[in-house]
Amino acid sequence: MEEILSVQNLTKYFTNKGIFSSSKIVKAVDGISFSLKKGEVLVLAGESGSGKTTISRLILRAIEPDSGTIFFDGVEVTKESRNLDKLRKQCQIIYQDPYAAINPRMKVSDIVMEPLQIHKIGTTLERKKIVLDVLHEVRLEPAETIYEKYPHMLSGGQRQRIVLARALVTKPKVIIADEPVSMLDVSVRAEILELMREIQEKHGISYIYITHDLSTARYLGQRIAIMYLGKIVELGPINDVLFHPRHPYTQALIDAISEPNPDNLYQDKKIRINEPIDIDVYEGCRFRSRCPYAIEKCKDEPPLDQVEKDRLAACFVKIN
Ligand SMILES: Nc1ncnc2c1ncn2[C@@H]1O[C@H](COP(=O)(O)OP(=O)(O)OP(=O)(O)O)[C@@H](O)[C@H]1O
Ligand SMILES: [Mg+2]
């Protein structure tokens, strides 16, 4: 399968100035490489603070990387502002919070039409038709009525459909969905995910689906990259990774959501996922202070090596 997007060695550090202490460097994204194939859904998963949102902001050039390269549809977009328009038209993002993503003073029609105006797509009449079509597509019915409404007249689920409509209106090749359903009522989550999957399959759009939630990850995703403190620690086909993790951190993430199981091989080696992480551990394997398998060698940085066909893991031990 051909690639639509690839990032190589992407790096972004932040300096957080402490009020009482000296400033601290946060290695939010630290030498990340992956590619997204045409029509594929790649999941980025990992705890809070692992760098998932920073990656999406880097890809969209909302912030500049310290180093690394980004290719979109075969063209390098890292420094070129020439290709930025194409990138922003063809790569759309959906954020977690549908309330923050849309301007409450704008009508649905204007919210969804805005990207067409920005990218100078269609005449006024054509734009209206495109917007109505896309409202039908995300099942906001009757579209003609919804068209005239303001966001506050809609439910949370409907608002996230508006966000999806706005993302779709420029016919993007890639959609980055950053926790798109985590703020919605449980009852509407499944509907939105179903709609996202249907749209993805119909148009062959590639998704980067960012989530903590491994069950929705499995519902949408084909491959998964597990992130830990700015690094990808494991990458591969989603069922292989989730059913046979090779990195202890992936195992810990799965354990954190599984029912206690007496046969669980790792039970005596449980890792507490919600304990505070010592983020000063940037030397060697970052997971080693929490890892029950850590050995002396883990003081070195483990490379993201191939462990099986199509599978990578950054671990010297590589559990089985
Ligand atoms: N603008 C910024 N200035 C300083 N630090 C930042 C900034 N943006 C992100 N960070 C830090 O970078 C790290 C990665 O943050 P990021 O938001 O990418 O994580 P995340 O994986 O998306 O987390 P979450 O699951 O909570 O959304 C965190 O330690 C965060 O505090
Ligand atoms: Mg985030």
C-alpha cells in the first residue's frame, strides 16, 4: 500500500519554566518515525502526556518541529510554506471538544462552509450544495433545517457531527481525530465512531486515530503505535499488538483495562499505570523505572527494532 503521510525522526522539546525551580525540558516528541498508508487507520495510543496531541500539531504545522521531516502525499511539507495550503486542505483535524472547535456565534452553514471559503473552493451556490451534501453524509437531518441553526441548539453528538462535516467538506485525504468521542455521552460515542468508520471506508480516507481507549482503537484501527513519554515503544497490526504485546508497557496498558484473570501470566508483574511518572528519566529506556523486566542494559536507549514481520518494539527484553 502506498503511503499518504510519513514522519521521520520528528522531535519537539518544550521548556517549562518552573515558578520555584529551574526550567525543565519536556521531550514531548522525541525522534518519532511512522507512516500512514492510503486508506489506513493508524491508532496512536498511550497515557496522558505521551506526546500524541503534539504529533498532530506538528503534522498540521500548528507548531514547528525542532527537527525531523514530514512528507505528505510524496511532498516534503516540513519547512515549505508553499505546500502548506495543500496540506491544510487535504489533512484535517477533529479535536476532542466539539464545544471548543466551533464558533458559537456562527450558524452551522457558516461553520461548515468556512473551509471552502478559506481554500476558495466553488461558487456561492456550489458551496451551499456541498455543505448540504456533507450534512446529509454525517446524518444531520433534515439538513436544510440544521443548516440554519446555531451550535447551542444542537446536542453534543450533533455538534461533533458538525465538526466531522467541517473536516470532510474539503475532501481531505487524511483526518487526524484526537480523542474525538471521549467528551461525548457514552450513548452517542458508538454512533459517531460508526459514522467515522463508514465515511472512512466509503471515501478511502486515511485516519490517525488518537485515543487512550484500546477497545475503540480496535474498532477503528488497523495498526497501532503505542507511545510512552515522547517515543513509540511498539508498532504493528492492532490485534497482534494487543493480543501479543512485545513491550512491557503495552502489556501494562492492556492489564490496566482487563478484568483480573487468575491465569494472567503477568499478574505478579503488574505495573501501576496511574502512578506518577518520573519524567526526568530521559536516559536509556524511559519505562525502566516502572518495568518489572528491567535489566542493566536498559540504561541504554533501546532502538525500535523489527521483532516480527511488520512489527516493531523498542525493548531489549521483548516479552512473549
Ligand atoms: N505548548 C506546550 N508548552 C509546554 N509543554 C507542552 C506544551 N504542549 C505539550 N506540552 C507537554 O508535552 C507533553 C506531551 O503533551 P501532549 O499534549 O502531546 O500529550 P498527549 O499524549 O496528547 O496527552 P493527553 O492524552 O493528555 O491528551 C506533556 O508533558 C505536556 O505537558
Ligand atoms: Mg492529547
